[in-house]
Amino acid sequence: MRAVRCPFSEADVRAMKLGEVVALSGPVVSGRDEVHIRALKYIDEGKPVPNCLEGAVLFHCGPIMRRLDGGSWSPIAAGPTTSARMNSLEPRFIREFGIRAIIGKGGMSQEVVDAMRVVGCVYLAATGGAAVSLAEQLSNASGVEWEDLGMAEAMWKFEASNLGPLVVAIDAGGNSLYEEVRKKLRHGGFTA
């Protein structure tokens, strides 16, 4: 497992290889459906959008948070959300904000992969069912945007420390482990 530090440059993500296993340290922003919808709506309306999205590592996650003494927040569970839920929104989101990495589970559509290839973005697959373990690798939230959306849908800002293992499941060249599996299934490439 290779340790990587974000924020990432385009060159950083283009150097990540399909199937590589990484542990990520640095700023990570959570965002599910409602964050995508609001951010794109704000752009259309000319309203300001939090600058933490620019070049971000976006975690498709609806964390369970607890408020600590003094008012700060800490994640209790931070498991990946099924990324395909954002397929219709993600291509534009990647292009508008120059998203460099998406953490999630299950992969994304070809339209998203195409946007990732153009912008220079990778998809990092996290293990479903490991929400508590992943939360332990995120520090207390350094902030929250759009808290009115509710705990799971708000945009939480974290500082990750060796978040992983994460698998480069879609690289910035448009190569996809999910597509490789689909091809093998279509052509009888798996044997019992």
C-alpha cells in the first residue's frame, strides 16, 4: 500500500495506476446527492460555492457525526455510499470543480469515466461495511458546509490520516477494474 498526500495535482492522479492500493492523507470533503445538486444549482444562479470543492478529494459518504465538548464534530462512522447514485450529476461536477479523486463504492458510469479522463481524476474504491474503521482514519471535522441539508447530506471537511486501503478502481486514463470484470463476464473469462 502506497501512502499518498493530497491535495493532488493533475500529474499526481495521472501517475496512479489501475489496481494500485493507496492510503490517503490530507483534506477530504464528503458529498452525496444533495451537495451535488446544491453546488451545481448555485453555479447556475451565480451564487458562491465553498472553495473546498476546488480540486477536491470527494468522498461519497454520509457520515454519522457526534458533537464533542466545545462544539466540534467527530465522525463515528464514515462508510462509502454507492457512487452510481451520482452518475447523472458527477460529470459536470468533476468538470466544474476540477475534482481530482472520488472515494466511493461500486464504480460509476461511462459518462463519469469520460469526464475523469478529461479532467484528470481517479476513482478510489473503499470497502463497504468498514465505516467505523474509515471514520477512525478521519480527524475531527475541520468544518461543515450546508448543515441545513442534514447530517448525512451536509458537506463535511476532514483531514484524513492514512485513509484506506483504497483501490484505484478507475484511473485518470479511463481504465476501469469494473469494466474489466464486465468484459470477462461477457466472454466467459471466469472459471469456477
